[in-house]
Amino acid sequence: MRKFAAVVKHEYKKVVLKWSFLIATLLLPLLAVVFSVVPMIIFAMKGEPTRIAVADPTGKILPRLQQNLSGEHLMEKAKQSASEQLTNLSATQEEKMRQNASQFMQEFKLVPFEMAAKSGEQVRAELLAAMMRDDFDAYLIVPENFDYSQAKFEFRSRKGGDFVSNESFRDALNDAVRSQRLADANISEALLTELGAKVNLDSKGIDDTGAEKDGTGVFIASFAIGLMIYITLTIYGQAVMGAVVEEKETRIAEILFSSARPFELMMGKLTGVGLAGLTQLAIWMVSAAILAAVVVAQADLGPVAAAIPSITPLLILSFLIFFIIGFFLYASIFALIGSMVTTVQEGGQFAFPPIMIMLVAFYFCFAVIRDPNSMTSVLASMAPFLAPITMPVRMLSEMPPTWQIAVAIILNVATIAGMVWIAERVYRVGMLMYGKRATIPEIWKWIRHA
């Protein structure tokens, strides 16, 4: 037992005290902060307002276009398009939306262009010349017969790459033309909007106790949990294989075998690297929880926070249990592969099948999220090699019966015992083989007679 503990301590420190581990552990939370904060900072930066010359021979579209780009109109449109959870806005949220609308309004400055008795070509030439003199950034020519469905509105801009502003301007123009067409046809726009309003569907899921739950929050949380487990198992499973191959290439295995049994060495290696992976996963989960709490608090997203499913200590313990099961299950496979091959490059080729199995398990998570109680979800959450990823996702979506969780644990622990037995017999012979990769008949012979 003392030798086993020594191997565990050595393998754990060898992984955790590496600069690569520290960088990778801190890099993911840092990237999460960067990808969530930097875009908000960039889009919050105010640029120069786009000066648009509008040649409107009818005099009807420009006023409506100015109204559609006003702060009040944008505020109402933002409130209408807000999600159902944000229907009842707090004073703070409403003020933030008003500030955003005010900032957006400053992005456009509409300037009427006098057409007088000029022809279309003259108007176009003068507008282009004005743009070349930097009097305007863009121009819009409104056709006289805008009621015609095929009427062409000509818009030219020196900021053609500003797709956000261009798309917003397009929407405002469409609304302006639509409103004027309705007015010319004596159709009440307010009545038409009311009749075409979308139904207010209060759609939520319920768990086995009858309590309501938000489907979007469950999907996001389940996807995040499944992805973190998949990435961690992939990284540290291959780390085990790399450690085994390294000992084989340096021929240190001969010295180690003289001081400890192969089973102690292999299990110590799996346990030490597994604890390192568990440490990194715990840091990532805590960082994700802190980042989510800060974002929700700063953005005043109380309803969004309520949509996130509650994660109890029992649920966290279950996640850890299935992560440990998944690690030992796949790490034993990677240890077996490391014992067979002679170089890390060869190991990378043989690592493809277990990685594909993990990827299949991750894809099954989508079926589990959609219907946690379907036959597919039940079987996938209990099946060996799939359960370590799919069962935590199913437990977060909807807690399955206790007997199914117990069956999943028993089946996968039994699979681990079988894989460790096979891996240990291959490990004790394969680690002392140099110069060539083991063949399938040779491996079968080791398993039977080792």
C-alpha cells in the first residue's frame, strides 16, 4: 500500500506541478472571461455616427425612417423582442435598455437631400461627389413609386463592412416603407400589428415532482457538464497513455518492476493522473460558477439566473462518482494501448477508437436532454462506456430512478474491473517489450497466460 501511495503521489505531482497544467487550468477560465467580456466592451465602444444623405422625392419615407431610428422606438422594439423571462423588466434593466437604445440612435445621422428638378443621374452624381468630399458616409435614394413591390431603394455606403449598422438600417427602412404603404392603403397599422401578434406561450418543463423547470437553462447546463467531462476524459486518458509510453521508451519500467508489482504501478499511475484531472475539473467548475454569478449579477439577469437548474451537493457528488468511473474506464484502455505501442505517435493512431466512443457518448447527450425518460436515454445512461458522460447529463435534466443510477454504477464498475484485469496483464508483459509493436495474437497470448 505504501508503494501504491508513493506512485500516486509521484504521478499527481508530475502532472499538477507542470507549467502546462497550470496554464491549461487557468487558460480556460481566462478565455471564458475574454470571450464574454471583450465582445461587450468592443460593441459598447462608440464610433463616429454614420451620416446618411436621404433623397426622398415623396417626402413620406424620411420622417418615418427618422422615427424608426429614434431612441424611443428602439426601446419599444427591444422590449417587444425581449425573451419571455424578461417581460416584466425591472427599473434597472429598463434603464440599461434605454441607454443602449440611445447609444444606437447616435450611430445614424439622417440628412435630407434636396432633389428639386434634378434627374436621377444628376442626384446620384451629386451624392457620389459629396461622399468623395467626405460630406456624407452613405446615401439613400427613395424611388417615387415605392408602393410597387419591385421598387428599388438605392443605398451606397463607405462603411460597407459595418454589417450590424447596415442590417439595422435595413430593418428600419423596411418598417418605414411598410408603415407608409399601410397608411396609403387606409389600413390601421396598430390593428394589423395587434392581429399579427405572436401568442404568449408559457412553455416550461416539469420534473418528476411536478415542479417547473426551464428547458433552455437545463440544455445549456447539461451541454456544459457533458462537454467538460468529455474534454477532461480525453485529455487525461491520453496523458496516461503518454506516461506509459514514456516509461517504456526510457526503459525505466525495468527498474520500477523490481521495486513494485506491475498492478501497483499501473493503478498508482491511473489514480495519480485521475486525481490531477479531478483537480482541474473542479477548478473549471468553480470558475464557471463564479463567472456565471458575476455576469448575472452585473447584468441584473435575475430571471435568467432563475432558469439555471439548481445543482445540489448530492448532484455534485454524483458527477464526481461518474467522472471517476469514466476516467478509470477509459484510462485503463489508454494504459493498455500505451503498453502495446513503442512510440507516442503509434499510440495516437490506436487512441482513435476510445476517443470515438467518448464522442458517441457525448452525442447521445443531445438525445438524453431532449427526452430523459426515453428508452434510448435510459439505455445510454446505463451502458458501459456511455454512462460516465450521459448519466450526469440525464441527472441534471431529470433525476432518474435510484435503481437505474445503481445499475449504471454496477455495470461500469464491473467493466472497469474487467478492463483493469486485461490492461494489467498486457502492462506487465508489454512494458518489457522493446523494438516492435505487439500484434493482436501476441496480446491475446499475454492475456491468457500472463
